[in-house]
Amino acid sequence: SEERLAEEYPEGFSGIQLTERQEKELLATACLLHLRRQWRATQFQNIDRCFRSPTVSGAALYLFSTPRDSFSPPLMSEYHLRIKVGDSVHEATARLNDFDEILVTVLGEELIVSSESPLSSPLLEVNVSDVDVTIQCLERVGHNYKLVHHGTAFDVSVLSVAEAELIDYMPKKTEVESFQFVKAPMPGKIVEVFVTEGKEVTSTTPVCIIEAMKAQTILTPGCDGKVKKVFVEPGQFVQEDENLIELE
């Protein structure tokens, strides 16, 4: 009952305290999820692309991928990551075996981490050094994730060491109420735009279609309003969380 909960947890229930092993599972899964999303992003344009892998010293190693049809992630590239879970900060080193498996050294132990779960799945079936675990991903925005492990939700961020050291110098984004914009939920290509400036829309009005990994998603505003500005057009490639349409 609520009274019993109040007696047991007078300061409120904040979830369980993970054991060291469970914490390693969470950190290793965050590494795998983050790196797989980075590698996938290189496949959205059918052109040669490169992405950066910072080394320990902060220097940048540029890895070049081939056109999308023949893409394969760079094997055995080493990544030095800084993972923040709540107020705790941990450093990890990750090496890629293939798209579904990495070697992660975190909290003093090297772990083999693999998963065949699709990136879009909210439930991640992960094997961490021969131990099967299930971690729920409630939210993923940029380098930030909300992961549930053993019934407790954790706010997790994953950055390269170089990015983590530089992020404090980045200008702070002006806070804008999110409902004013329709944003891209993932990197992809705009297939069709249904609205023009001045058009009245409801929360369920289709405003555009985005395509990612050959799957198309119809986007809606989530609130009633009028289209103030359209930032995209069919055929345009966009990044995750990019503003597509502004409402007023």
C-alpha cells in the first residue's frame, strides 16, 4: 500500500543500488548502443564518408567508410569513452569485433559485449561475457540515454574523452519549448512534406515523412497550431533532433 511504501521509503523510492557486476553490464551496454548508433549513421548517405575516433591524447583518427551498399564498420578500431551515470563518471575503452560485438574495458575488467537486438528496439537483449541481460532503452537523444536495468531507470551519457573535455566550452543552447518544433527522431532523408507555411494543423496531422534504413515514418506535430516555417524539402538529409517544422 501507499502507507507501507511511505514507511519503508520515507525519502521516496529511488530504485536499487546496482552491484559492481550490474554496473559493468549497464556501462558496457551503453558503450555498445552508442557506438552502433554512430556506425549506423555513416550508412545514410550513399557517398564516401568519414568519422572521427579520438585517441587517448585527444588526437583525431579519421576512418573512411565505403559507399552504403558495401559498408562494413572498421574492425579493431579503439575508442576512448567517458560515460556518465547520474553523478558518477567512468572511462572505458572499446574495440570493435563486428557490428554486433565489442570488447569493452571498464571498471578494471575487459568484457565481451554482443547483441543482435535492432537499434530501434526498446528492449536490448545483451550478452556480457557469457551472461545474458535485458536492458530497456526508454529514451535516446544524441549522446544521452535513459536505460532501465534491474527495474531502475538511469540517465546515461556517452561521449569520447575529447568531446567530454570540450563540451563545457560549447555555447549553451537557448531553451525553447519543444512543442514549437517538429524534430527529426533519427538521422535520415525527408521523403515528402505535406504542409506549407500558414497551414493550420492538429496534433495528429501528418506533416512529413522521413526515411531511415529503408523504413518510412510519418511525423505529426503532437499539438495543435499553425505552421510558421518549413525548414526541409523532399530529398534532404537531416540529423537526429534537427528542426524540421516550426509551429506557432
